[in-house]
Amino acid sequence: MKREKKTGDLLGFQQEEIATLLGIKPGLWSMYVLGKRLLPSAAQLRLVKMEVFVEQQKIKRENNPSPRQQPELNERKYWEDRLNLNQINQYRITAKLKKCQEKYECARNGFELTDFLEDEVEKEIKDKVLPHLKDRTQDVMQKNSPHQQEQYEFKLQLLQYEEKHLKKKLSAL
């Protein structure tokens, strides 16, 4: 069992998987692990090659650490990228909020103006044009309602809160 644990841990595979990779039956692998049988020469050669490869990779990793083992460089860049993305999103949401507010105000002015014009214009314009204008301004007001504006404000506050934490995280690195 000791040999199987060592080989299994080294390769990162289970008993059946190792047997399949070596081209032998799992029972033969079990008997090899227990020390009761030897592996066929082709399987033994493949096992040695696999173990050598794993050892070489281990040495290579020790000499040349992967990005995950260099946390300070990549982690800092990751948090800086997140902060930049956050600031871009804040800019976008702010622009959407301003545009939404402007459209709502213009539509509200137009809606109020249509109410005023009902008494001022001829019957033909009153019956044909004003209902269309009123409907269009109501649609614009509904699309850019204060509720929609609140959603943008909430997203903006959330991004600002996230920005504080990202800056705190960066200062800790």
C-alpha cells in the first residue's frame, strides 16, 4: 500500500486511472502495489517515465515559480485592473444617470406643455397631434422614471463602496 500511496500521490491519480494509463488491469496494479507481482516491462517503463516527468516538473516549478507563486506582482495587478474596471463602470453609470435625468426632465416638460396646449390650439391639432405627443412623452418619462434613476444611483453607490474596498486592498499589498 505504501508504494501505491506514493505513486498515486505523486501522479495525482487513483488506482484504476493509473492502471489504465499503464495499459494494465487494475488487479495487476493492486498486486504490484502490494509487492506480490511485478509490472510488465512496457508498463514499468511507462511508469518510470511518468515519475521522471513529474519530478522534472517539480524541479522546473521550484526554479521558475508560476504566476500563482508570485502573488504580490500578479495580485497587485489584478486588484489594480479591478479598480480600473470599477472606475470605468462608475463613469458609465454616471453618464447613464445624467442622460436618464435629462430625458425625464425634457419629457416631463413636453407632457406639461401638451396639457397647456390643449386649451390653446385648434381642435384639429388637439385631436390628431397632441395625443401622439402625450403618449410619446409618457413613454419617455416611463423609461426614464425616477425609479430607473434610483436604480442607477444604487449601482453607482455600490460601485463607490466597492472602490473603497479595492483601494483598501491595494494599500494593504
